[in-house]
Amino acid sequence: MFYLNSVLLAAGGQQGGGMVQLVMMGAIILVFWLFMIRPQAKKAKEQKKFVDNMQKGDKIVTIAGIHGVINKINEDNTIQLEVSPGSYLKIEKSSVSMEWSAAINKSSDKK
């Protein structure tokens, strides 16, 4: 009974509680945007730039883990990928992994 009375008094005596909730909701949305949406949009922009700058002779790795060298870039957003001498695969440009391709190019530069 005492607990119920104190809850009712606290709820009735609170002024501006809606404003505090609104500010907190805005803060949550801001934090969500800063830590989730913005970095993901930046990464997508970098991936698009990477895909647009690919050229013949680049060593790449697909998201499925297939390693190869670009033999031809087609107009329909596909790539002819040479996986071994004389063996070619036609893949989508969007299936190229930016991180894995950068890692394989970095390791081949060290050799």
C-alpha cells in the first residue's frame, strides 16, 4: 500500500516528464545513427568506389572465397574472372570482397 501511494505521488508530482522522455529518445536515435547507420553507409560508399575502380589484371577474392585475376570487365556489371590459366568464371561485380582483395594484394606486395 505504501509503495502504491509513493508511486502515485511521484507520477502526479512530476513536471516536464514528457520533455525528458523526448530528449532521451532523441539521444538514443543520435547514438544509433552515430554508431550503426553512419559507419555502414561509409563502408558501402567505399565498397562502391572499390568496385568502380577495378580494372583488368587486378587480383581479387569473391565473397565466396574464389581467388582470381580480372580478365575482362563487361558492360552488364559482370566480370570475367580467370581462376586458373584458361578457366574463366563470369561473376557479378558486387560479389567481390573489398577486404579480402585488399588483404591478398597486400600480402603479394610483400613477397
